[in-house]
Amino acid sequence: MKRKLIIRYIPLGVLLLLVWMTQSIPALGNLYSQTVYPVISRVLSFFSNLFPFAIGGFIYFREYHGSHRLSILCPYPQETAVEEDSAA
């Protein structure tokens, strides 16, 4: 358990330190904006372009129609969930 906490918090601490350094050192901010950000942007755009619709819009659509669970995350059909709730 303690090892998992170390594995979790050390990278978070390093990232927080990098954010603070980027905010306080203008040259580091320029380096990030000209080298790191374009790479991250291209990778995220590649995965985003795989879907012909906005993922956020899909989630809003599902919530609007009364389904609070995404079907890919729900291990059983939603009719079963409703039957179990009404039986209790």
C-alpha cells in the first residue's frame, strides 16, 4: 500500500514542480509552448479525429435521455438494473 502511494505521489509532485517552474521561468514556458505542446496537441487530435462526433456531446446526449451510465461501462443491460431497483 505504501509503495502505491509513493508511485502515485512522486510523479504528481514532479509535475507540480514543473508547472511552477514553467510559470516562473519565461524561457521554460516558451520551450513548452514551442516543443511539448504541439506534440501533445497532435497526439490528442489524432485520437479525437477517429470519432466523427464530439465525445462530450455523446455524454450530454446520453444524460439528456435519462441514461446516467455509459453502455460500455455498465456490465449488465439497463433494463436489468431497473428491474432490480423496482424489485427492492
